[in-house]
Amino acid sequence: MDLGLKDTVVLVTGGSKGIGLACARAFAAEGAKVAIASRSQANLDAAVAALRAEGIAAHAVVADLGDPEQAARMAASVEEALGPIGVLVNSAGAARRTPAASLTAAHWHAAMDAKYFTYIHALDAVLPGMAARGAGAVVNVVGMGGKVASPQHLAGGAANAALVLASVGLANAFGRQGVRVNAVNPGVVRTDRFDAGMRADAEASGETVDAVVARREAALPQRRFAEAHEVADMVVFLASPRASYVSGAVIAMDGALNPVV
């Protein structure tokens, strides 16, 4: 199926690893012009080299999206190199897991800075241009932590919940200007962050990491964790003209583990 994304300029934040890198690959496969951003030059270099080996050219931008000025420079760099940004995929930043009993004000602030404001700063840098052109699509990769409160991930979950509300609200606010905004909530995905999450759960439960992985996998309706490319497939569809009347949607991608509405 042709998703109608050929030559569309796509910016993927957090695009050097995990779900973000999978998204970059998926958009490139659709013929889009892809830019990836990360705060780590080393991670960007590795990602660009990996993509080049697959025949994919990607514009890379170093930016710490905790800083709104760097977010603005990121967007300007992409548009100077590739043209107006037609799609923004937010996948940068992750809050550290901290048991509820250990949470302090600093943890709550750090979670919002790491996950919420990184997305908001990228949105602030890109949305005005999309609105002025009368077209654009945003997909925020958030997480089920914003729908299901975990004692090990309350601060990060609160940031996720705020992002879900912001996504839906921005979809409503910018719809008349031709901009669509959607959110995807993955559950546990096998990425570079997978091991860190399993270790945090093992520390909290007193189990071994292998035991936690086995227990959690057995609890999944599909008996397996998601892969990054599966999340990327949903992101690409939502960003494409094939989803032209989908906006303000929040898509759960936890394999039906949490039957919530």
C-alpha cells in the first residue's frame, strides 16, 4: 500500500535508537525525506552509519530538547536542509523509574523535564510552521504509563498522561489549520531501554531479571513483547494521508494487556 509519504519531510526526535530509529527506517521505506535528532552526537553517528549501510540517507541534528532554543535550531536546521517539515514524530526522552516510596520533588520535576517538555519544545518549534502552511501531522510516542498507574513509574506516568492530554488538545486546537496530532501508547517494547526497565522491576520485586522477563512475558495476551518496528508501522500510518481523518486519537499498543478505555 502506498501511504502517500513520498518526499515528505519527516523529523523524528529520539531518532538515533529504539522506536525512533525504527520510525526513521519505516518512513524512509515510504520514500520520505528523513531527519533524526538526538542529544548524543555519538548515537547519531552510529544511527546515520547504520542507515547508510541500508541505503538510507538521513539528516542528523544534535539537540537537547530540554532546551527550547535548541529545539528551535533543530527545526530550522531540518527545514534548511530538506524543506518544510510535514511530519513530526516525538520519541525523545524517557523518565527514570523510581519506586513510589523513594520519590521526591526532584524526581517529579526530572520526569517532566525528560519526557513532557522535550516533546512540548519540539511541538512549539514545528507546529507554527505547519499551521501557517495549512498542513502537517504529529505523532507523539508516549506510553501506557500515562493510562495505567505503576508504583515504579508514577513520575514518568504523570508526564505521559500530560502528553496524552496535550496531544488531544492540540489536535482540537490546530485541526482547522490542517494539522493532525495523534498519540501512540506502547507497552513494553524490546529496545535498548528494555533491559533497564526489567532491572528496575527486578530490584523492586526481589526477583532475578530473567524471572521478571519470564513472568511479564507470560502475562501478555500474545505471550511476547512488542518489537520497535511494530510501533513504527502504526506511527507511519497515523502520519500518512491514509489516516487523513484520524486526529486526537490515542492508540494503545500493549497487546491488550490493559483492558482500559
